[in-house]
Amino acid sequence: MTDVESPWGLAFLPDESGLLVTEQDGELLLADLDGDDRTELAGVPDVYARGQGGLLDVTLHPEFDTNRFVYLTYSVAGDGGSTTRVGRGRLERDEGRLAEFEPIYTARPFVESTGHFGSRAVFDPEGYLYVSVGDRQFKNFGPDHVAQQLDNDLGSVLRLADDGSIPESNPFVDDSDASDAVFTYGNRNPQGLTVHPETGAVWETEYGERDGDEINVLEAGGNYGWPVADNSCAYGSDDAVGVPHEERDDVIAPVYGWPCGSGGFPPSGTTFYDGDAFPDWQGDLFVAGTAKQYLAHFTVDGREVTEVTPLLDRGQRLRDVTMSPVSGHLYVAVDADEAPIYRIAPSE
């Protein structure tokens, strides 16, 4: 598939009869993989396509075959600036549209920024919807930073029911000073969410400041440190943003990271591999790299993560990666105007 305008999110229909692709300027495509045909779906919400914002991720309800729900994350403008929102509509393929699209949760507060919206969405095996929200680039690196404050949704991963309501089991529902939607906090700009195929745990990737990029396993109520405990340095310097995670017992360290001075690996979309096309890759993790411009490949043993030979090292920014549920091939979105969607398949 070629000539896609700034693709951001990918999601397969369960029978591989089509691939949903978000374009950051606000278009949602349904592509036919048997050729290069695509439909620009109607019924998509208006988005705030500025800076890092726009139409961002796409994912399907676990019971899509019966309810046809497609979920989108996107940035919106409002009183006070902009924020991240998630909504859903029913795919009516024959009519080429999302019907009855409705917002189901809006991250608070709106702020004057065009960066760090997050924003991935994934369902876990229990049917909860996780949505990542960035810290919106606030620079007051200390305990008063929004990512360390529970009374807002910024710099966090949210957990919602499929209709956008708050699960009673969320970690902060009994705290009157906290956002009930928050599942984890202390996250800088998380742009990758995926579910481990065996444990059901949600794994997350997030951008650091200068280096400091991370792969995390999410735990309910966990503080992942940003910016009080982190491996980043401030942009343009060698000054540490926070103390190492190991120096605080109230934060959770990444299972894999790129400390300041390593060159980093700004990570976007991610997926675990559990297909049949590449048996040797079962249980491996793939992460789309933006600034480093390759698809990172990791073996995973419990919480031990090891990087192995990368893929698609072609000098192109990569935004998302997903696996076909039928063929087991990997599909990768290039972050560019008039971009291709690559397919990784076994050699014949």
C-alpha cells in the first residue's frame, strides 16, 4: 500500500478483509489488501490537526464481529487549548462510514500545547480499554509536574470500560483528589500499547526527553517516575531530569530503557508477535522507531527484554506496527507524506 498521508494507527478487521489506517490530518481509510483499493470513511470526527495532534490511533472492540465498534483516539480543541479524546462508531462497510460516532472520554485538562497527546488505545483480555495521554510538554521537572499529580489525566495511561465509563476496580476511584480514569501515571509521552499474548499484561512504550526512552509493563496504580525519576537528560545538556528509578522505592522502573548518552530510541507503536508466519518470533516484541528509523525487535522472557537484529533499517521514520490476525504478516506504517505501508512476510 502506498501514498498514505502521514499514517498514525493501523488495525486489521478480524478476517483480514481490510486494514484500517488513520491519517493524521483527519482521514480514516479502509484498505483492501488484495489490491490497492481504499475507502475514505465518512462519519469521522473533526480533529485538531496541529503539531503532534490530529487523528491518532484506531482499534477494534473485542466483539467487533457482533457490534462493529471502531475506536479512535484524536486531539480536539476547546476552552483552554487542546487535549486527547477517545470515541467510537459502528463500521458500516457497505455505506463507507462510521455510523453514530460519539466521544466517550475526554482527557482533562485542555492546555495550550500542540505536543505530547499520547495516544494509543488497546483492549486487554478482560475487555478494558487503555488509552495513553502525554504530558503535553510541561517543563517544570519536579513533584508538581502534571504527570506526578493524580488530579488530571495528563502523563498517564487511562483505563475505561468499553463505553467510556470508569471501572470500579480502577486504582484511584476511592481517592476524591484523583482522576478515576487513571491506571498509571508518571508517563511522559506514551505512544505504544500492546498486550502480552500469554500473560495478558499491558506493555507500554514512551518517549524520554533527551534519550531516556522506555519499555514498561503496566501495573495498576503504578508511578513510572516521569519526571522525578527518569533516565533522561534535559534537551541540549547532560543534566539528568530526575534521579535513577532505583533510587526511589515509590516508582516502577522500565523493563528496558535507553539512558541519557545512549542515543535513545524514540518509540512509537508496538506489538507482540503471536502469528504462525514466523514461528521463531512467537512472543517477541516489535517497536516502531521514529528518530532512529528502524523497526526494533526484542525477545522477551518474563520481564527480561533483549534487543536483537532490527528490521526495516531504511532511513525512514516508522510510526506503527501491527500483525495480521490471519496471515501472521507484520504491517508497518512509515511516518511521512505519501508514505507506504510495508508488509513483512516470509520469503517464498
